[in-house]
Amino acid sequence: MKLNIYQKTAITTVIATIVLIFVGGLVRAAGAGLGCPDWPQCFGMWIPPTNAADLPPQYDASLFNPLHTWLEYVNRLVGVLIGLLITATFALSFRYRKKDPVITITSGLAFVLVLFQGWLGGQVVRSGLSAGVITLHMIMAMIILATLLYATFRAMNKELLISIKPGLKRKLLWISGIILFLTLAQMVLGTQVRESVDVAKNVLEMPREQWLDTMGLLYEVHRSFSWLLVIVAVIMIVYHKRKAMSVPKSLHRLGWLIAILIMLQIFIGIGLERLDMPGVLQVLHLVGVAILICGILLYMFITGFAEEKLPAERS
């Protein structure tokens, strides 16, 4: 498949955004959100020091942690890179302004959203890592990712075009739509769980093994709700099997990928509970949901744009 410059840039930007979510997860899991206490500079410098002795005199050296500082600084650098890539994506999208203006519009929307995300990043620091602002920052990253993915798909839909029966198309869209809704609901519940963990950790100063004990019903709902997602994913796979002659192989493989990602998220969640919330699993859980949402959206995009062919038999 030969890609043009816009398609290559857009795909690179989508991947880089997932990397940014990964780095952001590392920052939060390591408790490095205030590794740079000011914004946009870091300890009043554009390039932070590696030694407390090199800090400007107005900063308390006892608050300096080189690992936290550079982790947060790298997070900001990746954010700047994303901004440059999205700017390039928007500029290159003008080649589609007449053929498919939706690509230019969605690329422009991603550009506006990333500017807002940059401002919101500053508010995260100024708020002293307010849980609500952090959650909004993460949700905004997911919205930017979804917007970029849609623009990228629009530019490549001819290469990804499939044919499908109208009745089957509607059913697959319904099933995948339910999976997307449940995944987004789980993500919101997960952010609430994470905020409760932050309170237990930073406010109540409880030991790691007691963090989940403070959540009560919230965590129980989050944990139990995941099985509903599994049930719907199984329904999708079974339906694919029943309609094996009608569901394109590419869509069937993507359905299996979605189901596997859902199961991996559940296993990671179990690991978080049983292993006292290790940071590495927190990061994998966050990146996993980002990749899962991308997979579900791609499934829906491919199905929604599929050419409809009249069925030879009732589906």
C-alpha cells in the first residue's frame, strides 16, 4: 500500500499520540506530575538541571527529584512534538480541501484541540495536580486521538474499503457501538477509581496495599461492569462465526483483536488489585484502553463506510 505524505504524517501522529499517553501514564504512576513545579518552564529554566545545586536560588532544593523532573520534562517535549506533528497534519490536509473537506476540518479540529490541551497541561501544574483537571487532560488526549484517527481513516478509506450486506452492517455497527459505549463508561469509572487512589495516596497517605480499601462500591462497580463488556465482545465474535461467509476476514480479525484487548485489560485490572497497584500495570492499563478505543473506532469506521451489497439470503 503506497501512502501519500498526508497519510504517512497522520499515521505517525496517531502513533505519537499513543506514545504521549504512555509517557503521561509513566508520569502519573511515578508521582512525577510536579517534577516541574512551573509551566511552561521547568524550575524557571527551559532545560532543567540534573543536580539540585544547579537550581535557581528561588527554588527549594529539597523538592528537586531529578528522575521526576526529567520524566515530566520528557512528557512536555513529547507534547511539543505532538503539537508540531498535528500542525503538519493540518497543513498537509489542505490537499483534500476540495476532494474531501471533512479531512481538512477534522485535522483542523485536532489542531485546535491540541492547543487547548497544551493550555490544560499548564492548568494541571497550576492546580497542584487537581484530580478533576488531570482526568479532563486524559479525556482530552483520547478525544484528540479519536479525531486524528477519523481524519486518517477518511484519507485511507479507499484502501480499507470492504463490501457487506446492509442488514449485517447495521447489526455490526450496533454491537460495536455498544462495546464503544461500555468501554468509554469503563474509562470514566476507571478515572474515578484512579482519583480515589490519588486521594488515598497523597491526602490520606495510606500504604499502597490499602488504597483499594477506600473505594467501596465504586471499585466493585468498575470491576463487575467489565464482565458486561466481555459478554458483548463474545456476542460479537460468535456473531462473526455465524456469519463467517458474510463478514470480511479483515473485520473478523479486528473483532478478535478487540476481544483480546478487552481480556488483557481485565487481566491487568486483576493484577492491579492482587499486586497492590504496581506502577507498570497502571501505565499498561491506561495505554491499553487507548489502543482498545482506537481498535473499536477503526472497526466502526470500516463497517460504517463499507459498500452495501444486497444479500443473497436473509442475514
